[in-house]
Amino acid sequence: MNINDHLEKAQRLKATLAKLGDEQDYETIIETCHAAALHLIACAAERRKKTHLDTHKGLARFLDDLDLPELASLFRELEALRTGRFYGGKGDGKSAKRAKAILRDIEAELH
């Protein structure tokens, strides 16, 4: 995908997030934030380093290797939230709100 395709996909995913409720839809919110983050991170990496990774496997290390530590840290936190809350089943409105905050922080890294 090119940078415009990644941005368009991220915007569509963010539009979906706006339709969901933090407590009742926390699993979907966290998963959607993760998906949108992948696209926004691809854009940031492409803009800054002229390369990106189109998968989440190894993404944090890839970002570290590109000297993008803030993005790597944010992605690691989102991955941990996703694993602990989504797959671990320990979710609530707080975890959904945190996932959305992380996504906003990742999006801020585009500029």
C-alpha cells in the first residue's frame, strides 16, 4: 500500500471507532485502534525514513531499528493492551479509552 492508501484506511477505521461505546465495545475498540495504528505508523515511517512495514509482527523492533523510539513505545503499549484486554478478556471502558489515546498519540507522530 502507498501512504495515501494507509491514511485512507486509518481514517475509515477511526470513523468506525466513533460509532462504538467504550464499555460495551471495548474489544472492538482495542482491535480497531490496533489496526488503525498499523496504518498510521506505516505513514509516519514512510514520511520520516522512506520505508515501512505492512505487518505488526516485528514492528516495534523495526521502529527501534529506524530510530523511531516513541512510535515503538506507543505500539508496544497498544500491543500489550490488545493482548491483555482483548485476548485476556480483562477489558472495561478504561482500556478502550487508553487504546484511543494511544492512537491519538501515534497520529500526532505523523506531523
